[in-house]
Amino acid sequence: MSTKLTLLQILSENSGRYVSGQELADILGISRNSVWKAANKLKQQGYNIESMPGTGYRLISASDILSQDYMRENITHPCRIQVFEKVDSTNNVAKQITDCSIPQIIVANEQTGGRGRLGRSFFSPAGTGLYMTLAFKPEFGLDRAMLTTAAAAVVVCRSIEKVSGLSPKIKWVNDIYLGEKKLCGILTEAESNFETGTIEKIIVGIGINCFKSSVPEELAETVGFMENPPRDFSRNELAAAIANEFFETMEHFDKPALLREYKTRSFILGEQIRIFNPAIARSMGLSPEKEKEGIKARAIDIDENGGLVVEFLEGRRSREMETLTTGEITIRKISD
């Protein structure tokens, strides 16, 4: 564990009282000046630490420290667990792991290059979110692999409900919403062996905005957090719940039940949406300007492969049905 996280753990264990700089320096085996620098870095990351000359440091409010030990004790499925203070992307860390015959779980306190679908970035500040990746070698075929993202979305919803009492919903295909704001993004990637035609590794990245933090102005209207939950929770609890639910779901896979639950948890089925996809826009003869506005449609159903069945509501394909897959497609619900 890094100096910063060790310092944070000590202050958490002594919540409510000041710990002198000298005591902290002795415990950590560093200078008092290094303690001061570590405390300031934690303050910059949003931790509420108070310092008083001649007295020491104290943590004013409890913090949520990611713990590898907690996860090892509470994740029941055999796996290898790595917890980092900062990485570019937990999915990138998973890609460097060559042997996933034993499932790998990578968790980070912060991401500097978190990614979403279509190359978009995922805002991943320190100390406030859960950024985790599950990587494993599948013992099943392509049909089940195609539903991995849908399974992960259902699992995240179940886990959030279990630990916090909140009830998030799914926006096809990989986003989790609480109310009108995005709470979580899921990015699923696969590595295939072209010689054997098998999938060597499935990587499921999950980023959840747990605790409120300052966000860039351009994201203020779209990013949500797990605010005012009926039950207090920790990121450790949430990570363990997701890992247990995910591997249990994939091991005892029930496709009809999974799709039923996915549909029940969807907040777009039956609703009007706008579809953003150049190929579809060209098939409708839309101008580039009209393409930017999106194509009006109604979300009808989720098919057996997780595709979104839609009915177009405008243009020369009005009233036509099409099943959207997870390629270069973005959808947005039309607000009332």
C-alpha cells in the first residue's frame, strides 16, 4: 500500500482525534515533511483532513479505503485480486495478464485514462468511484459471450440494490442510470484465438460513480452518484458483491431468466429514443445536419442475443423494425 493510502488508513482508524506528525512519521518510517506532503496530496484528492500546527492531523469524515484483504475474505469465487492506487485503465492492466485460467479482478482507486464505448473517456477521480475489471477465460461459446455485457449490467444493478438499497436502471446496452443521470458504464472486450476460433479472454470493465465529487462542467448535467442511499455502504462491499454475483451468474447461466430481468430493469423499452448511427442515417437518406439530431424511434424489445429491437418513427423507413447491435450505435431517451 502506498504512503498516502497507509496514512489515510491510520487517520481512519483514529477518526475523531489528532495524530501528531511525529507519530505518523514514526509509524510510516518517513520524515515529518513527507507526512505533510502526503496529507496535502490526500486533501487535493478531496479527503477532508484537518491539520493543526503542534497538534497533528485528523480525518474529519470517514473515508472509504479499498482493501485487498477485505476482498480476498469476501469474494467467494476463486480468483486473483489486485488493488491499485492509480492506473491508466483497469482494462489495460487486464490486457497485460497472459493467464486468465484463474479469473482476475483488478480494482483501482483512480484511473487516468478510463475508457467507455466508442473511444469515449470515463471520468475516474480518486477516492469516489469504484473502477474494476473482471478478466477470465470463458468455458462457453460465442452465444453466451455475446450476452456478457447484458449479464454485467444486471449484476451491477443487483449489487447496488443489495449494498445500498438504491434501484438503478439499465440504458441499452451498457449504461446504468439512477434517475436521469448516468451512474455506471460497462466496457466489455474480448481476445480471440483466430487459429482455433475460440475466445481466449473476456474483459469486463465496470466504472461506478459512488460518492459525490466535483466533475467537469461539461459532465455536470449527465453524471450521477449513489447519493442518499437507504443503507451506508463501502466500495469494498460493492466490489465483492459485483464479483460474487457476476461469477455466480456466468457459472449458472440462465439465458431466458437473464433476458427477462434485463428487460424488467430497462428504462427505455416502450419509450421514444433517438438513434445516432451514420450507416442507419444514410439508409434513410438523411442529411449530415439531420444525422446529428438523431433518428426518432421507439424501443420495442430486447432480442435473444441482447440486441435492441426498434421501430423507426420518421423518414422513409418510418414504421420499419430493425434490431440494433452493439457496434457504432448510440441511443438517447427522448425526455418528456
